[in-house]
Amino acid sequence: MTGEVIAAADVNPKVARLIGQVGEIIQTDVTITPPDINKFDITGVKAKDGSNIQFKMEKKIKSDPKHFILHISNIKPDTGRYFDKITLVTTSTINPEIGIRVYGIIREK
């Protein structure tokens, strides 16, 4: 059997990397674009741990194609590494959740 595999959404970048020095503003944006055959809305955003990051979802419904921007920023006050996962809850029946991995590397000045 063969067929075309359609992604749940175009997620760019696939992994959020927060890399920088202590005291700097460290942030990144992840763009989520639903495919044409599976239009959905994002109804919730939650982090597995969330102790080292802040995040905010922004809907761009007037753009073509409609997409979402997930703003992620570091709040870890000291050096170290961390890993987390942000889950987007969608209205899609095909894929009701989309996971985005978050990696943080905070170095000394």
C-alpha cells in the first residue's frame, strides 16, 4: 500500500531552542500552519513542566494561509540545561494534539 502522508501541521522550526547567556533575553517563535485539508483552531497550550519557560499563542487569522505563532521565552535565572514539551490542543479530529519540544542552554557571561 502506498499513499501520501500529510503532516498534522507545518511546524517551523520543529524544535524550539533557547540558547544564550544568563541575564540575556532569550526567546524564539514557532509558526504553526494547518494544512489545507485539515484546517483547525488551537484551543489550548500547556507545558509539561513550564518552570523554565513562558509562552504565548498568537493567532494570525487575517493572513493567508491562516497560521499561529507560539512565542517562547526563557525564564531560567541561572546557568544550566533544560528540556520541556509544549502541547497544543487543537480542534482537529485527525490530530487533536501537537507537541513541540523545547531545549534550553543557558551559559555564564
